[in-house]
Amino acid sequence: MNGKEWRNGMSKYAAFISYRHGGIDEKVAIQIHKEIERYRLPEKIAKAKGIKTLGKIFRDAEELRAASNLSEIIREAIRESEWLIVLCTRRYKDSVWCMEEIEYFIELRGRDRVIVVLIEGEPNESFPKILTEIEQDGEIVHIEPLAVDVRADSEKEIVKNVKNEKFRFLARMLDLDYDDLRQRQRERKKKQIMAMASVICVSVGIFVGTVMLKNIELEKAYTALDDSMQQTLRGQSYYLAEYASEAYNDGDRTTAALLALEALPQNLKEPERPFVESVMQSLTQALGVYDYSSGFRTDKVYSLEEEAYDTKAQISADEQVIMIEKYVYTAGNMLQRKVYVYSLQDKSLLCQYNLSEMNRSYYTASTKSAYLMKDSKTLLYLGSNGLTAVDIYTGEKLFQGNAGDELIVSRQEDVIVTTDYTKGFLYFYDAAGEETLNCNLGTENKYTLCDVNADSSSVVLSVIAEGAEGLMLLDTKTGESTFVNQSGECKNVFFIDNTQLCFIREDTEEDLKHIVVCDAESLAENYLCDANWEIRDVCATKNNTCVYFHGKKIYEVDIVTGKIKWEHEFSTSVLSIEVTDNICGITCNDGQSYFYDMGTKELINSMEGNGEGFYMLAINEDYACMRDYWGQNIRVYKRQDYENEDVVSKDISDVVVDNPDKWYTCSSSGDKIMLGYQKGMERGIQIFDSENLSPLGGQTLENLEYSNFDN
């Protein structure tokens, strides 16, 4: 395929850069991105190929903040890319997302259109197996792909090597000989130098005369320098204020406050930099000084060392600590697991434990391998030595049990259930860690441990067997089992009460998904939703209802009648929901989060994000936590409710006829409050009476001859 044919195709991107975020990986990705997009073909090659540039490059840090698994947006970008550029480091092959990107691209376009760049390490350390092993005649054959080698002793030299070696990947993308492309580039450079030389000769004479004039102007320049520096510092303060707002939207109030403080003068009597009012607004926002609004507010961000296959979280009953489970995809289709316990007060790490490895084929979205008991100090986890109970504050081991893959605890915490899928056993323990029962499930079928009912008498597992799919109910005291045939895989299975189960069932024959409520005793079923689209989650409320979402809408449906009781549409697609104690947390694609009281259907509050979609992990009356797409950052929200009689609260939409797009806090004189507003391109101010918040008047900034609110 020649360059002309390629660019006349429908591909949106010349290449997709697959790399591990952060560190030298990201620096090289940025440099390659620049080198390719800025490169202009030599004139003869441009005419032959019918193009002047290679076109756009997809690098996800610039093109998107993602959704779930290998998001459809990334898949679409790969489909729309002619080449895949793989940046190999020792860290790269540990990323499940990067491996899926390579696998998907090779499936579409083959290995011939993959360009490998070796940044660090030896090939056997940094090249992923998917690029070094192929199957031929039923056997695995080792190959070593040709790579552009940019390795060096320092990051600065590596980036420099990228600039020097750029013609190697450019030549391949253009289907040209490397030496030929280099030679043509030298010829172009030579012409440019000759043209520049002629310009310089003419310019020398002009320069001599100009020097005398410049000496005269130099004195004036020194006088203006101080003013210029002040303007530069003012601009820097504006940028720091913006970064502080971004950190606040990311949920990191500490960083937001530090950035704002950096932009403020240290000495107000003799300020070393100008005072910018928007910086003060960023600082008060980060500290919550004048925030009298109620609802869930950003509190803390916990950042893990590396991206994860999945991340789970649990807030302790006393709301003093947060437990975080991390799953990392490794070679051999295995998941490495780890559990961390952090303080919710000062973010300090109280303890961390390695969990046993788990085969990814056993993993589901509901899989759990650790649990924090209601005493808020006892942690249960499945370690390499089996089930372990430990005091999170002292480290004292309380008891140990058998090895396992999954763990669940009954609502009353009197029954602990674990599974060992390798051996095919189910183990039951009491609260003291004594084994009360074990059941041999066998290894022929696939099981998923789901839930224990309200009175701790039954445990339910999802089962996939040859010729049958459904649910298995086991008595927690006798081990007696009952199989409930469902003719389809059952996911997100949980007990609503002692006998009623709710789950999502996939009907592969009809290509439908159903939300089903099934009575475990009578086996009577009620279908709450039938869909030809993916149902990703369903949650129960205290109102005898279930909540699910599709596209931009969430729905609440009665589990008895199957009728929709409430629905709501958001501006962008819903990513996740979580319901606990009738508090519903919702996250959307645009990074926005919403919190509802499901009893009253009232919006408690909403929070803006940074444009990146987060996933709700846990929520209760006082806290909510969510993770980012990469599973690295856990954002915690804390609920605050103000009932101060001195604070007057009023919905501005009740007193303003034509509501703007956005309001800004400006200032107060005691008896009057001034707010800034923006509506489309128009910006202005509105003044309110501070006693009853009635509007007194307003004006646009243009009419006031001001350029911005800081004036």
C-alpha cells in the first residue's frame, strides 16, 4: 500500500501510540507524537505520495479520558489507525490495557503494521510475549521483532535519540528506504541553509544600523522590565489558580490549596507578586471556607503506584478508615492482588497485605478477596497462607483458614464463606474463624460466589455447567444444595431478603438480557427489564425497588409489579451506580457525579469532575468513593450538612428570571452580595440583598468597561 492509497482511505489516524502512562514512557510518547505530526515530507516524496504530512496521531492522554475495560472509544481509535507504535519498557508488558491494545490491533491489521520502539531494558525484559511468540503448525515459535532502539543512560538522552531516530519509523510508515529518506532530508536541509545564508548577508547591514537604535531604546526597556515581570507573575498566578481548580475537581483538596498558596504574595506590605483575586477564590474553594452548601464534597484522593485491572473499596463502619483491594493482571492469565488500609483522617497507610494470586478466568465484577468487619479493626483477607484475620492497628493475627479465591461475609457477620476454585471446595467459618462446613463442588463446572441471605441460612453461587446454567443455593449449616435452572449466565446476583434473589441473566439464544427477581422457595420469577443492550449493573433500594441504567438514563422499577416508578436523564451516558441505605451515587462519562436520596428522589448535590469518567465503588450516608479508569486513583467524597440558623440559603433560579450558564462568587459589602455570571459569550454582575437575597440590579462587564471579574 503506498502513501497515497493510505491517505485516501477512511483512516482517521496515521498511528496509535500504545504506551504505559507516566515516566519516560510518556515522555517518549509525547516526543514521537510531536515528531510525526510536525514532519513535512520532502517535496519530491510529497508529490509522489500525494500527501504533505503523515496526519494525526492518537495518544490517549490527548484524545480521551476513558471508560470501562478497553473502552469503545479506544477500540474505535485503533480501528481508525493505520499503524500501531508500541513503546516497550520493563513496565509496559505488565499493563493489561496495553496488551489488549496490541491484541486488538493485530487482530485487525496483522503484525506487519506494528512498529516497536525499545526505550529501556533488554528485548527479553521489555518485549511482550504477544510480539515475540507466534503459533505455527500448533507450536509456539519465538520471534524477535525489529525495533527502533532509543535506549540511553538518561531520560534526556533517550528523548534526544527519539529525535535522531525518527526517520526509522517515518520511513516504515511511508514505505520508503531509511537511507533514501535521510538523504532527501539532508538535501532539503542544505537548500534551507543556502536560503538562510542569503538572508543573513542582507540582514548584517541592517543589523549594524539597528544596534545604535536599540541602545537608545535599551534604557526604556529596563524601565518597562519591572512592569513586564509583574505582568508575567500575574499570568503565572492565573495559571496556578486554574491548576488549583483542576486539582479540586480531581478531588485533591490538599494539592489545590498548595497551588493556590503558591500564587499568593507572601508579604502583603511589600508584595513580591501581584494579588490576583481568582487565586483567593481557588484557595477558599479548596479549604471550604465559605462553602455552606450541603452534600457530598471532595475530601481526599488515594493514589496507588500502578494502574490496576480492577480496584474495590470499603469504608469502615466507624468511618475512620478505607480498605482498598487492587487487582493487577500478570503473565499466565493470573491476577496479583493486594489490600491496603488507609486512614480517612490523614491518608496515612495503616497496613497492607499481599493476597493470593487468582486465575483471571475465575474473576467477575463482584469478586472480593478482603473484608473489613463492623468492629472497624478486624480485616479478613485471602493471603498466600489462606484465609487470615488480622487487627489493622496492631498487626496481630486472630485466626487463619484454608486457601481461597473469593470471600463473602453475611450481613450479620456470623458466616464467612470462601471458595477454592482450583481444588473445587467451598468453606464455611463462624465469626471466630472456626471451620463449620466444607463442600466439594468439583472442578468440572464454573462457579462464582455471590451472596449470603439476610438470616445467614443460605449462600448463592452462579453456575455454568455443560448443558445447564443457573444458580446454586446451599444451606450454610448442612450443605444441602438446590439448583435453579436459568437457561443463561447469571451475573450481579444478590439477595433482596431471605428468599428473593435479584440478578442479571443473559439469554444467548434470544440475544436478550433480563433483570430477574426470583423467589428461591417457590421459584416464581418476575422480569423487571428485557433488553437487547448490555445491562451492566443493578442495585436494590429500601423502597422494594431496583435501580439500573442504560445510556443517559437511570430507572427505578418496582420489584413486585415491574413498573417503572421513576426515571431520570442526564446530559451524558451513565457509567456506574451504587445504592446503599437509600443513597444513590451516579457517575457519568463527562466526569460529573450525582447523589440522590432514593426515598424522596431529591438530588442531594452534584459534583463537577475533570472530564474523566470515574466509577462508583461504595457509598453510605456520609461517604462515597470512586476510582478512575486506570484503577490508580481512589477519590473520596465526604458529606457535609449545614443547619446553621445564621446561614440563609435560597435557590437563585427562584429569584432570577433568566438563569445564566454559570455563577461566580465575587464580593460582599455586608448588606449586598455581588455575583458574577456568564451566559454564552456575555459576562456580567448581579447584585442581591444579603438579607433576603432579592435581586437589586446588574450590568454586563462590557458596559462597565471591564475585561474580566478580577478587575
